[in-house]
Amino acid sequence: MATKGTKRASGSSGSQIVEIEGHRLKLTNLDKVLYPETGTTKGDVVAYYAQIAPHLIEHAHGRPATRKRWPNGVGTTEHPEPPFFQKNLDEGTPDWVPRVTIEHKDHSNAYPLVNDAAVLAWLGQIAALEIHVPQWQAGPRGARRNPDRLVLDLDPGEGVGLAECAEVAFWARDILTGMGLEPVPVTSGSKGIHLYARLDGAQTSDQVSQVAHELARALEADHKDEVISTMKRADRAGKVFIDWSQNNANKTTIAPYSLRGRAHPMVAVPRTWRELSSSKLTQLGYEEVLKRMAKKDDPLVETTPGTPTEADRLTVYRSKRDAAKTPEPVPKGTPKTTNGRSFVIQKHAARRLHYDFRLERDGVLVSWALPKGVPTDPKENHLAVHTEDHPLDYGGFEGDIPRGEYGAGHVDIWDSGVYDLEKWRDGEEVIVTLHPSPDGGLGGQPVKVALIHTGHSTRGGSSSSDKADEKNWLIHRMAIETRRKDYSPMLATLGNESQLEHDDERWVFENKWDGIRAIAYVQDGTVRLMTRNGHDVTAQYPELTAIADGVRSPAVIDGEIVALNDGHPDFGLLQQRMNLQNETEISHMASRVPVRYYAFDILELDGHDITDEEYEVRRAALEQVVADRRRGVLQVPDAVSGPIEKAMAASRKAGLEGIVAKDRESTYSSGKRSTAWIKVKHHGTQEVVVGGWKPGEGRRANGIGSLLLGIPNGKKLSYVGKVGTGFGDADLDEVGRRLAGLEAKSDPFDDIPKTDARGVRWVKPTLVGEVEFAEWTRGGRLRQPSWRGWRPDKDPKDVVRES
């Protein structure tokens, strides 16, 4: 049964010793039948796992594996054999099997990690036919990383089968894609279907479980005759049960490409959506899977078109190590991009004792050697020498690197955990807050550090000393920010020119910016941007991290994120930057559609709340704290005196939305709508909640023709009309994608006319948009509304009629 990377050492067809990727393993009883109904032997099982290893390891790597073993075979359909369920490793486990110890409430278990083909061969040898793994990967010392995938298990009840599961899978797909996720179906090898969706690692297992539970409930509500989301088995007959609970940190799911311990050797196999729509859809056996994977790609492996595959950040690491001579992990293949935030500090007794500081970033551990360790005093900086990127598996490495090998000496994990990222400028500066282990060397409390590059290179070439300098950084310990409060923006009241034209001394006028309102928290060279509804959008606008460079001291600033088109604010252009989550997409769009932050108020200065100060005091503080208010991504626009006619004329000439009049003596009323700020617009605009849509006609046939709009009124919406203009074809496609997962059976409006309700597709009233319109009619409708775009920074409960 020798396969690629496997050497047969000795033995017969029933017993032999093999060498797999440098590990020796004795295989016994290879002729033993494990699947009596098909005659499939242990040798067949081991051979299958040897051939499928590259694909199975892709989805099981780094995840603690629970095994279901059938040492005596699975039995028959009529007389199945019970499995032996195993979590903890036993004494007979080869010492080369990678493992991780996971702490549970009242005990700990040592689990194997299915990280290489040798482990799979060993699992086949012990008749571990089913391999179950969680949705998260283990970090150093068994720390649980946030899940990198969401899974839904579609399990058919009595009287339904795979076809019904496939139908439910398509319903779930509509919701998941509406959430920005791309699900992939996996026929489970048993009865049902699993749906996997890749996550960015930003949410905890509890948060992902809650989302999965709500998704299951939504499907049950929309398809109550076909779907059930509750755990009671007695209620599942004739329905497909959506098991959302497998996203719990303590739950596991059969690994893709694992065998199943059923009468026939079936396999959990990733499938395409086209296959799922076929009336001939069936579960697949292991021989079918081997033929399939010889010709097809794995649908569950995410590919990014146009991404170069030849770039390998571990090339330097591998060039310095020989896997046959060192116990350090030396993985093959290009590392996959990840969004994890683990860190590890290893105490390395090499030629000179030092500490290796490593941060997970884009699938590798970015590393620095610290000759004196992490500084304990903010007044003392330590040298940090940048070294080659290391594989993620290195975060769990402890042991001895042999004499004569690179880095020879003893390695211990001094501390490990996760980190919060505040700033990462490649080759220049990194600021992180470490959350260490309770018993680690950092003392168990959060530690904030900055890594600052100090090296310089010469223009005419580089000497060896220049190259050494390029590796030199400083590590600085920073004070942990203890913010006393978060702020909500003060809101203006809609008004008109006549209210303001007779009291010029009271008011000062600022331009109204057509963008997204955001509070900027600036501290220690970092910035955090929070929208009006409390969403952190710092990562969505990476160019705005430069705000921190333009502020002279710690401050909390109120302002607007704006995209410019030929020097004028363009809310439609800004729409292209909203709701992006993927780092690559964000970076791409940031270069195409850059934004600025226009600051117009300051709420906190040097840690002191100044919202009780008068407007003119705060305005003077703002102009003093911003280093250059005319240039860069952070700017402070002018505030001018009246008369209002002059301010309005200047605003109109600049192509702006209008002005905001501010009472010179007013304080800042956080989170409140106040008459001390009055906004006057050139054109009427109104925030609205979308409650339904009508199909289009002509070139819009089979798509969206118009949206039905409302304003919250108790538990319902007051109908204010429909909008069908202001959309391009691309806009309508985007609107359709957003609404796809929000279908509702009931009317969310309290007063919609029957003629307007005819043929409407209702949606859950959760999305806020904005329209421009001519005027309000006497009946409370918008006259001549035109769509301006979505307002993801607003919640439906905050939408009010502006009049």
C-alpha cells in the first residue's frame, strides 16, 4: 500500500512497517474486514486516507480531533456494531503524533491534531473511521481561537430525505449570501447535508452560535411546514432539522473527506451547488470520492482569482531548517491566509538567551527576537530584531533544537494568548494589546506594546551593516487606555432659513457634509472610529488611521467620513466603501475611493470630558489639537458667521447638502437631538426603512422595480411612498442581494393602500436607506422621491420624519 511519501519497510499483506514523511508506523491486520457488506478491509481504509490526506488535512489541520473507532468493524445494516468514542489519547499513541491539551470545566484532554498524512495512517490503523473536529483551531497551549467557519447540519426527519435537505440548503444559501457569506454544501455521508461558510475569525463561538440559531429560526419561520430548529426529536417527523448547535465551542462535526461508520464506507464530501440541484444527488462512497478528486477541485477550498500562488512567506524559514534533523514544524506548501490574532512568546536558550515574540498575521507568525524580553517599564525600550516569518504550528513548539542546527538550544513557551490589533504598518510600526495566559510570564494582565522600526537603508546601495539595521526595531511598553465612557453623536433638528435670519449674533454656520457620522477616539498613536449606531468601522477605512498622526494629544473628536468626487462630497461614491469586510477588498477600494474625515467638534481632551463647555470653547480646542486642519485625511472645515443667506449661498456654490447652524453658547448633548443645532438643506432628504419591493417591468423585468418605504411608528411602519428612481442597474442588483435573505410573509406597514400593496414582496424592516424628495404631501407621502443609498450607520429605531 505504498503511496507518495510512504515507504514500505517490511511485513506481509496483513502486517507491515511503513515510513510516512519520516515517521515509522507498524500496520497490522490489514486484511481485516471493517465493512462486512462491501468487504472493505483495514488496508483499504488506510489506503483511502493516504490518498485523500491532502484534502482532509486541509479542513482538519490544527483542530483537536475526536475519534469514533470500530476495532471489530461496523457490522451490518441489520446488526450494526457500536463504536468506541475516544477523545483523550492513550498510552499507545506514537510520540510523533502532534497533540494539544484542551482544558474543559473539570478536566483536560490531550487530542491528536490531523496535521499530516502519518497521523491519518495511524488513525486508519486503530480503525478510527470517523474524525470529528470543531469549527475553531487550537492556538498555543490549547487556547481556542475564534471559529473560522460557520456550519449548519441539515438532518432529515422521518419521511424526508436528501432531496428535501437540498431544498432547505438553497433557502439557507439565500440568507447566508445576503449576509456576505459564501456557503458550500457537504453531503454528510450519512443522511443529510452540512453547510460550511468561511468566517474572518472576528467573532467568538458564542456569537457565531447565536447567529446560526437566529438563521435557523428565520428559516423555520419562513418554512414552518418543512423546517424545524428545535432539538426535540419527536417533532422532527416530516421536516428537516437545522442543527445550529455544532458552532458551540464544545461541539464537533464530521471532518470533510472523513469516512463514516455506516454499513457502507460512505464519505462526507464537499459538493457544488449545481450537484445539489440534481435529482440524482446521492451520498458518495470512498471509491467514488477518490475517482472524483483525481479529476475535480475541492469546492470547499477558497480560491482568490488573480492571487499569485508562487509567493511563499515560509521560504526563508524552510531554507534554514531540515525536517529530518530538527523537531520544529517544517510544513510544506504555501501558508493559507488567516485572520487569527494569536501571539506567543518563547524563551529560547540558544547561543545567547533571548525571547522570540511572534504575532499571527495573514497565515504566518511574524517574528522578532528580543534579547532582553518585553520591557516592564514604559520609560525603557528594548531592542527587537525582526526575523523570518514562522509557521502557525510553531506557536505550540517546545523542545530542543539539536546542536549544529539553526537556532540550536532549548525552547519553552513563556507566554501565549490573543491580541487586539490597533495599528499595523508593514515595515514601520505595529501596536497591539496582548491578552496573555493567566499563568504566563506577562502576569496574566493585558499588556500594550508598540514595535517601531528604526532601520535605515542608503540610496546608493546597502552594506552589511545597513542590512542589519533594517532588521532592528524597538519594542515599547505602552500604558493601557482606561476610557471612562463612550459617546453618542449630538443630533441636529431640521429647520429653515426663516428661523435663523434675524439673530445673526447667536449662530455660527458650518457646512453639512454628506457622509457617515463617526466619533474618533484618538490615543497613543491609534484611532478607533465608531458610527452613530455603535459599529466599529476602523478596519473598513484603513487610511483614516492617519488621523492619529494629525492630533497633538489624546482626544475624542466628532466628525464625518466623506468620499469626494472632483472635490465635492459624493454619498453614492461612499456607498462603495460601506459594509466591506474582506481585507483585500477594503485595500483595493481604499485606493480607488479614498475618504477623508472632516472634524467639527471635540468631546474629550487629554482624558477630560469637555462636552459641558460652550461651543466656541470646544471649537478653539479642536483647532488647537489638530496639527494641520487644511491638509491630509483629517481636516477641520471653516465655521463662519452670518448672515445665513451668505452661508447658504456659499454651501450651494460648493455643491454641498446645506449648512448646520450652531448656537455659540450651546454645550454638547451626547446622543440627543437638539434645537441648539439646526440643519438647513438645499434639497429635502429623508431616512427611510425598506418594508417591501415590487417587481419591475421592461428592462427591469424579473428584478426590482421599486422599494416601499416607511418610518417607524410603534411596532409597525407608517407608509410614506415608494421609490423607483435614482438606481442604476448595478445598484438594483446590489439592492436585490441585500433583500434576498429578508423575505417576510406579513405586511410591516400599518396604513398602506391596497393598490400600492398589490404584488409586493414583503421584507423584514431592518434596513435603512435615504431618499431625496421635493416635498411632503398632505397625506404624509414623499413627493418625487429619488434613491440616494443605504445608511448602514443608522438603525431603524432612530429613523424619524424630518420636518
